Amino acid sequence: MPEDHDLEAYKVPPTRTPAVQSTGPLPNPVSFLQTLFSNVLDAPVTFVREWIERQQSKNKYYYYHQKFRRVPDLSECLEGDYLCFFEAEAQWRRDRMVDQEIVEIIRERLAACKHREGPNQFQNCAKEEELLKQVTKAYQDRYGDLGYHGNARTCLMKQKHRMMEERKAAQAKES
């Protein structure tokens, strides 16, 4: 509000609320119970909580998200190295979940753009739509047709077969 406002138009509220004065000779039982509650229950709990917070503030831990070290791919595991197989499978599952979330985030961005733009969505959201097409094609190329029970081995075999088909198509073009 500007400094030169009209005091008659915008009346300033009173600065102090008048205190209620008791009319009886006995003390107010509500204020007595409030004081009792504050001293008996609230004060010890507040003291303990503040003490714990002081202890925790000395050792700050930031939990953003868990970071896993990258493990070798399934193709890099030695024969009979079951621990490597297990780690590669876990890594593949994490990568698949990350890729699913990427597709979902891009899909949500496109939906938000379409909602925001309304009738102009076809020209104004073309970039987001193209990005969604690229991301879903990459996801489909890597994980498509694996089903719910897909694993790292079947995904690796799928990629191998796709590479072999691309190599055969390139050789057929040359000759």
C-alpha cells in the first residue's frame, strides 16, 4: 500500500486488543488448566524434541535418491558368474524403471502443453509431440515385446537379433 493512503477510507485497525478482565473473585479455571497442561505435558515434550533436533542438526544427512554404482552389462559377465548375472539383472530393471519414468514425464509434459494451449495445441506442442515419439520409439526398440516377465537376457537377445537384421539389410542394400 502506498504511504499516502487516505486514513478515512482505509481505517487502521486497533493496535492492541483490550484484555478481558475477570469479574469474579475466583481465578479462571480455563487459564489454570492451560497453565497446568503447558507445564506438565507440553514443556517436557517440547524440551525433548528441541534437544533431539539440536542433536540431529549436528549431523545432517541429505537423502535425495539412492545412487547405485554401474555394474557390468550381462554381455560382459563371465560364464558361471552368477553374482554378476544377478547384478546385471538388477541394473537392467533399474534402467527399465528409469526409462519408463522418462516416457511418463514426457507424456505428462505433452498433456500439460495440450491442456495449456487448447485449440492451438497442434502447432504449439509439435516439439513435445516429436520428443514423445522419439522417446517411445527408443523405449519400444529396447523393451518392446518383452512382456511383464522380460529380463536382461531376453532384452540382450532382442537387441542382438535387431542388430543382425540391420546388418543383413545393410548388406542387401550394398549388393
